[in-house]
Amino acid sequence: MMSFEVRPLSPVIGAEVVGLDLGGPVDDATFAALRAAWFEAGGLLVFKEQSLAPQAQVEFSRRFGDLEVHVAKRYLLPGHPEIYRVSTKKDAQGKAVGNPESGRYWHSDLSYLEPPAMASLLYALEVPPMGGDTLFANMAAAYDALSPPIRTMLSSMTAVHDYAHVLRLFSHGVRAHVGPGTLPSVRHPVVRPHQETGRATLYVNPGFTTHIEGLARHESDAVLNMLFEHAVRPEFVYRHRWSVGDAVLWDNRSTMHHAVHDFYGTGGVRHMHRTTIMGTAQ
Ligand code: OGA
Ligand code: MN
């Protein structure tokens, strides 16, 4: 068992883990303690001053479960298809090497799949001098803060999630990313008990949730908008200011995140490697 220190970053979400090298060996007892600390911190851990080669990031991520290979193939790291590049860099031909958009809207990774993602690990190789932060919201804390009648109403609801939703919102064109009709929409309960903690958790997000089943469109929009506004109240949110070498691990089952794209035009470069751990059926 290796020792590490856990320093909360806010009362509701996020903790920094100090004294652990993710690229080195992490024994089973230490890994179990890390997972417990992760849940304790609302599903968000920050590891600073890491030096994670692609293979080491893949191996550490695999401890949590199987890794997914993202549908946007052109952003995968050659030789390491489990690594999805989030980047503003361009190659010699002027083509983006990674996704330059990287979630500039609130979302939970892969909520449009069944089962959706368990977790993501994002590792910063280059960061702009300022800007490019990421916001994280604790969806279990948001659920807890809803009044009992609303919680009861939500408990019987099912929402539809679709990858194309956000592409329509931002009019990127679905075709450019995945081709038409390659990803059917999926259904998830609006309140999803967390698989490890059992905690009731809101599981809808502006990026991929299109509507709540069985409701009229205006009702669905009203309920979803109320939940989206509620869930990202400042007291449920931690804002991460990135440094090179930061590795941030989030639980997609209990958090949403939002990349802040405020550094375009400043000349700043942001280049990151993401691994995504697949979830298991509910
Ligand atoms: C992601 C993502 C946020 C960011 O990689 O899943 O949403 O700040 N990135 O780049
Ligand atoms: Mn994301």
C-alpha cells in the first residue's frame, strides 16, 4: 500500500491527490483506496505534475475497466487508438490533430451509448497561458438539492440521448463526425443510481439529452432546462485551471463537464490526451 494525500478542492466536488505517480506501479490496495477517494470527492480527482506516456495512460486507465475507441477516428493517437486527442494543434497539412471543440457545452462523455462511459482521464501536454479551463458539476449533489416532489416526479422518467444532438446544436454537421445514422439514440433513466455508491444521481445533460419520453415537447424542454440550470449552480461546480502535467479523472456517471473555449484568438495552444473507460450495464 502506497500512501497519498487527498486535498479537497471544494466542499462538493473535486480533490487533489498528492504523492502518487500514475505512470508507476500502483498496487491493488492503493488502487482501491484511490477509487474510494474518487467517490468521496464526488467523482473528480486531480493529479498534478504527472508524466504519462501514452502507454502508461492506457495501462492506468485499464485498471478501471475496458477502454473505448472513440467514434471520431481521425482524432485518435496513431498507434494508440484508446487515446483520443483533444487539441487545438494542426498537423503539417493544416489538419486538426485532435478535437478542437472538446465539449464546449455541458455534457457527460458518451451518454449517447448503452452502456455510457464510466470515466474519463484527461492529461494535459500543452496548455494556453490563460483560459481553457474545464468546469465540473456534481450531479448527485444537484439531485440531493431538489425538493422531494420534484425528485418523485423525475423518478419515473426516461430520457433519450443522441450524439447528433450537440452537432445539431452547434451546426457542425453530423456527417463530418460520424456519418449519418451510425449512432442510434439510447434511453437512460433521468435519475440513475450510481453503480458503486448507490447514490441517486441526475443523468441528463445539455449536450446529448434530446428529450424526456412521454412528455409533450414543451414539457420536456421545461423540465430539462430547469434541471440543467439547477445542476450547474455555482455551489455544485468546480473550475479546473490546467497546468502541463495535470491528469484529471472524472466519473461520467455522477458528473458533467464543460470546456471553456475562451482562449481562441490568444495564440494559446491546448493539447491533451483522453482515455475513456467504458461503463457496464446498469
Ligand atoms: C473531453 C472534454 C473538456 C476539455 O475530453 O471529454 O469534454 O476541457 N474535454 O477539453
Ligand atoms: Mn467530454
